[in-house]
Amino acid sequence: MENEEKAAQAGSASAAAKPAAKRPRRGAIVGGVIAAVVVVAGIGAFVWHEQPSFCNAICHTPMDGYLETYEAEPGQAATDKWGNQVADASGMLSAAHRTNSSNATCLSCHQPVISEQVSEGLSWASGNYTLMATDGNPAGELTERSTSQLTEARGVAGDEFCLNKDCHNPVIDRAIALHKMIRLFTLSGGGEAYLNFMGNEFGHPEWIDFPREGNGWSYKYARRQWNLVDNKELCYHYLGDFDHDMLQVLKSVKNIQKLPVQEIWHNDGDQILAFSRGELVFVFNFSPTHSYTDYGFMVPEGKYEVVLNTDDKAYGGNGFADDSVAHFTNYDALLKKDGKGWLKLYVPARSAVVLRKVKEDGAAE
């Protein structure tokens, strides 16, 4: 009996000596849950920040109209950014970006570096986001989140986003191509003067409007943003460079304004027009879809060199033709009596080319 009691006491002592099992720390669990929530929220915020809805909600409130067109469904009725009803949203560029460009988002074209995003985010949170001073906001304070203010803070125009040279935009490509063709046609086929309003040579995105009662005596548009044409990251310089070279080509022919414009060929169906002025031959293809190979023009026999091409990559074109190649006329017995031959050219859609006849000794005529 004594032995049993001793054993029982020993067992009790031994059990008492064992440390109690540790309960899980509630604080560690809560901390882990919070960390997981933060990570998930951070991932979600990072994914969201690439969407136009984030740009609209956080920084660019006036993007409401653009966001609605971005989320519109092609083939269905919608409202454009100006509030007009359209029968089919397929023609709206924002919707086309989403559906035809693998769900392109704002950052697909306008991707700032992480450091820039963090810096602007902190500045926004602290209310220390510096803006360019304007008539309505002379101190440059953050009074509203407008697209124009945020772009002006960087010293650029609001339309600059659509003229990023690395962003393929068929609407802008079309505008630049036609801009060059129309200017060349106006200058080469015009009379004794060529008038250009300042800034138009590079497609300035704004008009000029001097202070007056009707605009509240505002100086906002009493300016030209010459910095746009100097920025090689934008497309404005393509137009500016083309305008400069176009003038040089026309100036190279003495008193060209006194020389007659002689039609070589026109075809309304092909949308082709060609004429000469002095030693220069001008060929225009206004077709938006048809490029022509070996399109023939009856011109004086000889050698011709390309001196200007609107499709040159230097001017924002596609560079489809090799302008380093000299072009020689092809013999035709029927044209021989007039001293003419066939000048066969490759003429890409929506482009124009200027050629100069070269003398036999290699010099321009």
C-alpha cells in the first residue's frame, strides 16, 4: 500500500514538474493575417493601377468620358467622349485599344518608371504636387486633378500623349501622312507665295487666342509651345523636319514660282496625281489602301533621283521605298519622238514623292 502511495505521489510530482503546453500566440496570428491582407491588397492595387479606371479615380478625374468609351462594347450603341450618341462603339479609339490591342491599357503606351510613380504618389498624398501656374491658379496649387494641369506641370501639351512616337496609333499616322501630303501639294502647286501660320508646320495642338473679353482676358492660349517640336520622343518633330526639307527642295529650283505646273497624269479611280514643275516631278497617291508597283508616268527620258518622300522614316513614315535607288525611264518607241519614256515607280498608299531629273554628267538639270 505504501508503495502504491509513493508511486502515486511520484507520478503527481512528475506531472507537476512537466511544463504546461504553450498556447499559440494570438498576436503572431493576427500579424500574419494583416501581412497577408497587405500583400494581397498590394498585389490588387498594383494590378488595378494599370487600368484606366485607376487613372480616372486617382489622378485624372476629367477622364470620365475617355473611360466610358474605353469600356464601351464594339458593335453596340455608346456615348463618345463629347457626349454624342454613336450607333457602333467600334469606331471609338479607346474601345478599339481595349478590344483590338490585347486589352491595351494606359500604361501600355504611357509607362512611367516606378520611382516616378512613387514620387508622384507621395506628393499627391502629402498635397505637395506642384503644378504650373495658370490664370485661374496663379500659385500653382493643387486645386483640381485635370489632365491638362498634370501635363502642363511637365511642360507639355495635353495632346502629347497621343503623339508619342513609340505608340502605334492609326489615327495619328493618318493625320501625319495627310498633313505632309497636303502641305507638299499646296506648296508645289501654288502660286507666288506660301503662307503658314506659326506652329502649324509641326502640327501645334492648340490654337492661338489672345486675351479678350470673350475668354475672360486669359493668356492660356496666347503662346506657342516650341518645345514640342524639339522633343524627339514625340511625333511633332517629324512634321517640323519634313516642312523644313520640303522648303529646301522647292527653294533649290530658282524662281520655281514662275514655272508652270504641267500635268503628267491623273486617275481618279487610282487616286493618283502627277505633275512637273521645272526639273522636279511630283507624284501623289491619295489612296488610303492601295499601293502601286511599277506605276508608269510619261516623262522626259533620263535618270531621276528621289529628293523628298513623305513616307520616309525620318518624317514618321513607313519607309517602304528605297529612295537611294536611281530611276531610269523605260524605252517606248511610241514616246521616242517626243523624247519621253516610262518612269516606273513604287508608290505606297497615302504618300507622295518628289524626283529630280539628273543630267548625263550626274548633275541636276
